[in-house]
Amino acid sequence: MPNRLINETSPYLLQHAHNPVDWYPWGEEALQKAKLENKPIFLSIGYAACHWCHVMEEESFNNPHIANYLNQHFVPIKVDREERPDLDNLYMSAVVSMTGQGGWPMSVFLTPDLKPFYGGTYFPPVPRYGMPAFIEVLEGIQRIWQTDRQNIDSVSEKISEYLQETNQWHTVSSAQINPERLVQAANNLIQAYDHQYGGWGRAPKFPQPMVIEFLLHRHLRNHPEALAVAEHALSMMQRGGLFDVVGGGFHRYSTDSRWLVPHFEKMLYDNALLAQVYLHAYLLTGNFMYRYTCERTLDFILQEMTHLSGGFYSSLDADSEGEEGKYYLWSKKQILQAIQHLPEGEIFQNTFLLPDEGNFEGKIILQSRASLDILAEEMGVTVQEYLKMLDIPLKELYRIRGERIRPHTDDKIIVSWNALALRAFAEAGHYLQRDDYLRAAQNNANFILENLIKGDILYRTWRAGVVRTHAFLEDYAGLTVALLTLYQFDGNPHWYSEAKRLSEWTITRFQDTNGGFFDAARESSNTFILPKYPQDNPIPSGNALAAHALMLLWTLEETTAYEKAAMELLTTLQQTTVEYPTAFAYWLQVQDFAAGPIQQIVLVYPSDLSEPVLNWFNPAVTPYHPRRVLVHSPLPVIDNAPQILKDKILLRNQPTVYICQNFSCRQPLNDFEQYVRIVSEGF
């Protein structure tokens, strides 16, 4: 018989709907049961693509003996961390404070008033890996619950006090960003960099696209080594292993230091952020390999992670047929059989290392022996010609791989993750002149606005026509930034008006009178602490996104309240970002933006003029710059247009451009050649 999770929409929760554990979803029924029966809560948090979540389910949650014990002595609650990031952040902080480490599945034990007193991650069914058996953990906790409740209450109070203290940070008002601290943060990142293999930290090694993005920003400030480190990191990751050279897109992280053996799940947020940083690296350096990696990543999202209505799915599982990575691995024999009849087979063998014994558990993970632009140079052809030849055997391998049993897709659509992808597609559509990418961004924006807003409430997730969970700060702020990005490139005022509406809701529902924003709205949170965590995770912090959204709105509206709220956030955390730059990299990007100068380019044109933007805002004429904001509109402007458009007039009834810096504008002009000269001078 199915348990209560059968009525949920989350694929992760549905994976557990037929466990013998009497799972509850997080909600009043379970929380009241714990209070009425005076039982501890066993809270298990994971996600659909999580390998060790599958392992613990098979070993423990499908074990009748363990399930019976859980059902008798605990109130078991299962949570999808992607649906409830507030619970995940709160209780992960508790687990890390107790054990010194975290991960998923997260296993945490709570008192009926939701205060944590013991926790961990994966527990095996029998003692191994230096960990106790899960049943031993349950029996030990039950024994202490019955015989030493005072000790449990004491521990839970201490942990709760710690969580309260770390959750509070008060805004320190400062007029401006200190540029020297940005320099110091970049230096700290460069010093901590792995100059041999790329990346930061030991294995497991995560791709860190937000860190690389910040270094690209610093390159534009002439910071020594910033570009070299960013390029080295990007080049090492795109060679294969972490990057799926056959199907495109990136896996979650590398289990080794050389980016060879990934943890094979693929997440939307990783691929969105990585596509964006490879795009920006291409635009700043002209290195075609970065464009190639960006496009193959976005094409992967379109082909394998996009709903017919325009939403983007959450993830692809690491496992298939019960084995992690099976879908992606090859034997040398399989590879040679696939490519031996192709004239381009030789170039494939010249590109990739194909050891007879394999490079991972007897199988092969494809990784090029050097960067492809170097291999192309060795062969005496351009990298574009090299990639064109290599594409033929790669497509054959992709065709063959498609006949295998594919990893499961978590097809729920999450607003904040979709917002990251929306931004990447909007920027790539404009700067790469790819209409299909721009359409993907527009379709995605329409999908979210039409399906995930009900009345005046934004919801976080959508699946099979059903929305669940009121949205969080990261959803509201992330979608605001994404819509303002799209607005710059297609000029549709609907995106702007929706972004303004979202920003008003954000301030009303999330703002903390002591400074910053809570991660969850007051009226929809059912946690014992209203969380406010500033640290970036794999996606940007909700507060950092809120600061970014406010800064963008300020550049378009010149409303002092927007700038003041953003600068208070950014300056309060500036010293923290210097000390822990890998954990606050998105903050660093927004601080760099706020440090200015910010260039606003406003183009107005007669309403009867067809395709007026193509020449003026063509990327070859007006190139990418992270501190450049573009606005274009026919005249007369509509009522809810940005303030920066309101006083603009046409010269000689022709397209007229205003080049401004922090709202101080040059004389308007409609001489195209003069405009090209001014923009090329930089700022």
C-alpha cells in the first residue's frame, strides 16, 4: 500500500511513496502528530537525482524491520530539498554544527517543537565506513528519548540558540563599496587556486561558475592574473569528464582533482550558470571553445530538460539500471565499433585518451588529452574545422547512447532555477545572435508568469499542471533579475512591469526590519526560525539576488530607495565576502557592479520603424560588459515604462541614443558612426 507521499507531485517524494515507512510530507498533520503523541521527528531530506538517497532508500527505507521501528517510535517526514530550501538550509546548518559535515540524504532528528538534537547524512543498514547502523541510531535515540529527555532538550536548546545567532545579521549602512576589498577578494581566490588541475579546494571538486564570473569582472578592472585563472579553470573543465562531451552539459561535480570522474547527476542550475560564464568568457576573449561549450550546454537543456510549454526541468539522475554513471560509460570496444567505419574516427582517437584497461572501473570516461584548440593547431586546422570533424563520431556515440536506458528526469519546474536558465538563454540569444535561444527565454518567461503566479502569490514549483509551495526569496528575486535581463534584449515592456510587481512583493513579504531579507515569507513559513542565510550555495543567495534586482531597478528608475536597500546589503557583507570569497562569489559580482561606473545606453525610435535595434545594439557594435545596461523602446513610451525612458526625445525623427553613466547622460545623438566610436572607447 502506498503511504501519504502518493499524493505529492515531487518526483523525489513519489520515489518513496511505496516504502513501508509511513512517511508524511512536511505539514500540519505530521507536526501535530509529533506533539500529540510526544514522539521525536525523523526528518529525511534529499532530492531525486541524489545517488546516496537511492542507496539509503533501498537499504533502509525498504527494509520492513527498520520501517516498522521508525513507524512505531518516530514521526517520519520526507522532504524534497528542492521544494523546501528553507528547511534544507536550516537543518543542514544544524547537522554541520553537530557533525562538521553535511550532504544528502540528510538525516536529522527533531523534538516535536521542531528543534534539532541529532543528525547526520547517509547511515548504512549495518556498521561500516566508520558509521553506526541506521537501526542502531534509531534504537539509541529512542532509548535516550525515554530515559534522558532532559539531555535531549538541553542539546536541542543549545543548537537552536546557535542557529538563532548565526541567522541574525544586522545591516551596517555605508555609502559605497570599498574597491580595495574587491581587489583583496580576487587576490585570495587567485592564491587559493589549483594552478595544476584548475578549480578550488580538494576533491570532490565543484565547478564554481560564480567565482569564475567574478574573476572575469575583475579582468575588466585590469586585475593581474584574474583572466588567466578564469580561462585555465574553464579550459580544464570543458575537456570532458565533468563535461559530457557526447551529449553536452555538465555533471554535478568531480570526485577527483582532475575533473575526470564526475558524480553523474546533471542539475539545471549548474548548467545555466556554467553556460552563462562560458558565454561571457567567449565574449571577452574571443576563444571559440568557450562559445562551443556554452552552446552545447544550452542545446543540452533544450533537448533533454525542456517541457513542451517552455519550462525547464530540474535534473537528470546519476543512476540508471541501478548503477551510477552506467548511461555515460563506454568500453574501448564499444567506442571503436561505433567509429571505425567513419573517416573521422582517426581524429576522434587522436583527441581522446582510450586506455585498454579504461580509466574508471574498467570503463572509459571521455576526456580529451589536451584542449581542442591546441589539438587543432597541432593538426594545422582551425578549431571550428576540428570541431566539425569531431562532431561526426560524437553524434554517432550520442545516437548509440540514446538506445540505452536513460537516467530518470526530475521534471518538476523550479522558479529560481528556471530564472538562472532564462538569463543564460536571453544573453546567449542576443550576444550569439541565436533567435532560438531568445525564443526559449521568452517561452520560459511566459510559462512561469502564466503558470506559477496565482492571484498575487508566486509559487515555487510546477509539475503536471499542479503548483506546490509558496515561492521563496530566491524565486522572487531571481525571477526579477531574469525578467530585467530579458527586457534589455527584446524590449518587451511586459517583462519590466512584471519585474516591478515582483520587486514590490519581495519587499512587502521578505524584508527584515533589522536589515536584509528573510529567505521565506512570514505568512507561509512553518519553521521555528524564519531563516535568513546570506551564503551562496550552488545557486546565488536569495539576498544577493535581491541586491542585484534592486541595483538593476535603480539603474532603470533612479529611485533612491532601491539603491539604498541594495547598498546596505552589499556593504554589510563586504568584509565577509573578502574572507570567504568562494562562498560569497555572487555577492562579489553584485558588489563589483555596484562599485560602478554603470553605463546605461538608451535607444528610442519612431514606433513605425521596423527592426530599429539591430544595428545599434548589435553585439559587434555594443559588446557585452557586466556593467552595461541596455534599454530600447519606441516613442511614445507606455505609462509603466522605466523612468530612464520618460524624458527621452527623438532627433530628426530618427533612432536616437543616449549614453549615460550613473544617470549623467551625454548629448543625444543619432550619428551611428559617432556612436560606434564612443562605445569602443569603453568606460
